[in-house]
Amino acid sequence: MTARSPAADDGSDEALALLRDTGPTAPRRGTGPAGQDRAEPPAPGATAAPHRRASSWGDARAVAARTGRSAPPRAHRVPLDQALGETLTEPLAALTDLPSFDTSAMDGWAVAGPGPWAVQDGGVLAGHAAPGPLADGEGVRIATGARTPAGATAVIRSEHARFDEARSLLQADRVVLHGQDIRPRGQECRSGDVLLPATALVTPAVLGLAAAAGYDELATVPRPRVEVLVLGDELLTQGLPHDGLIRDALGPMLGFWLRALGADVIATRRLKDDAGALLAAVTGSSADLVITTGGTASGPVDHVHPVLHKAGAELLVDGVAVRPGHPMLLAQIGVGKHLVGLPGNPLAAVSGLLTLAEPLLRELAHRPRPVAYTAPLRNEVQGHPHDTRLVPVVHRAEWVLPLHYNGPAMLRGVAAADGLAVVPPGGARAGQEVEILDLPWAHTGSGDGCFT
């Protein structure tokens, strides 16, 4: 396991590493007093929703991944500066030799044959026309990246050469080896060589390589287009909570999180609890994936299920045996068009994002699946009797430390975390190995960061 940079100093560990919630979790639609997601009872006179069997956490993720893989293929050609973060659909083959001519690797003197050397007037600069040839015993001043003259057998670095007392001949201070500090044509690759396979992620380094190899544009899988619909009459976009209204925590968070997962977020819209407005927004969206927040349970203003039914959608996942986030769902609402319904509580929404949206988006974008790994827990974690738990953790040397403030409505724990521990039903003891879901920014600077 790779060592991680600490997210907080060691003095805060014990305060964060409490094993169960203390203090009440503010209830919201679909949240019980114990901090566990539940479906609210139907309003008086309403018909109770039929009981639905929740998918296991692993099965739900597998369905989401298969759904992404089975979507119609998408590809386009874009200029280099628009390809960052996308996936190649064709191998990247060199369009030229690299370098395309013999070049000097250093500032110094291009020389031919054994010394001393009579130096030609002028010099050779990068980007200029080919210089005249050198005969044995001749040299010329040369800059890094400049084309070496025909007949040159070596480049002597500036600091390794000097003129004789008469300043008529150049002499070397050390042995000159044939070919030293000359980058021969084709040293890195020859025209036609495959530099990267299809499916490679376009990183900043890949953009540089593609440009050097002669490309102006790349064939890639476009980022999946995502629209976020934040639902609820009770949500404020600014100021302090008051009169039963609360701040919207998901609107500011989800767009950036989805971009880190490889999506192109085309809009984040806030809708009141209105079934007609939700139906129009879902059916009228041009996105590949619509994300909704809240409204997935069975309360009097939980409109997602009725809207999906009216839209003729196919429910692929309807509830997941995971805490928090139990009432999440995945539906297909058209050819190549999907909806992920996230619970309204913030940490429950994060759970749904990583359970259903992440594998779906990964496959739509043709990104590689992260390498699964486990890590031992430093402390015991209480579990749900039947469901998987996702618990925020932070890496500490060879351990992962479970963080406090992990109730469905809380973000304080995950804001300090670099991953989520997948805790099996029944809980996990101290020292037990559990699967870790890295948060998308956990490896920033390690080569696995997000390119947005």
C-alpha cells in the first residue's frame, strides 16, 4: 500500500476516530432518528409504494458498470487543447521520427574528428536552416536543439572546451566520445511506431507527446455529458438557514466531483418539489446522464419514481443495501441516456455517487477501472446488520483511520477523508483488511490525478 500524506496532524486523530455518531443527526426527507436512511410512510390517504428488494452494494456497482459498457459507442476528433482527460479511441502512432533530425543535446561546440578544431565563423541555432557540413578538424558553435551539421561526430559542452593561447584552435578538457551529446534522428521513436494504445487516458504528458509526434488533433471518447438536478423546496443558495430552510450542500459539490470523475457537467439546476417540472427537466435534458438529488424514497413529495414511470424509464437498480444511501437508484430513460437518483442527505448522496455514478461514468468514458486494494482499519467500525457501510477514512502509514461525523446528513467526516472504507455487514474489527474507495483527489500529484 502506498504511503499517503496526512490530511490532519496526529493530534487530531483521536478526536476524529470515534467509532459511532454522537449527538443527533438533523433529519431530512427519508432519514430516521438513528441516522439511517429509511423510506418515509406515505401521506394519509396515499397508496403505499410496493416493497422493493434492494441490490447488494457489489451487484449495484456491477450493474452500473455493465450499463456504461453497453451504451452506444461515442467518438470524436478534437484539437489537442480539448482532449485533456478523454480516452484515446485509436493508437497514438508517431507521424514523424523523434527527433526528426540529429540535434545537439547541449549548448557547446559541434566538432568533426579528433581535435584540436578550427572553429568556423558564426554558429548554429535551433530552428534555423541546416548548417554547412564540417570536415575533420573543424568545429562550430551550436545551441541546444539545433540541427547538427553533416560530418559532426560529437558535441562538446561549453564548459568542457577552451581555446588555445592564440585563440585559433578549440581544445577539449576531457576525452571526446564519438556521438556524445548528439540526439540521433529516431532516438525516441520512428515514424509509425505505436507510442500509446487506444484506451490510454489523455494526460498533460500525453498532449505533449502527441504534439511532438506531429498531431494537431486526437480521436477520443468524449466526456459523458451530465446535468445535475437539485430538488427541494427547503434549499437555500446563500445565507444562513432560517424558518425551516437549509443551505444546499449538494449543488456546490456535485459538479466539481463529477468533473473529477471524468464528466462534462453541462448544467446544475435547482427545482422545487414539483413532479411536472421534474418530468420536463428529465425528458428534455440533452445529457447522457441526469443526476437528481433527493426524492428517491416514498414520501409525499418524493417524485422521482412516479416521474420515471411516466417517462417510460427502465429501473436497473432500485435501492441498494448500503448505508448511507440506501434509496439510490439507476434508470435508463432512453437509448444512451441514464438517470442516477441520489438521496438528498449529503453523505448519502456521496455514497450514491461512488456506488452508481462513478462506475457508469467510467465505462461511458472508457476509463480504466481503478486497481482495487485493501487496507487494515486502525479501529473497530460498527456495521449494519444486513447492509454494507461506507465510512470516511484517512490513511495513516500502514493503517486507515475511520473518521467521526459519518452520518447520512454529514459532510464533516468526508471533507477530511481521502477515501471511504467498504465495511461489510456486521462491521469490521481493528486490524481487519477492508476495501478502500479512493476519493478522486486522493492521488493529486502522484500521476493519477484528475484532469479537468
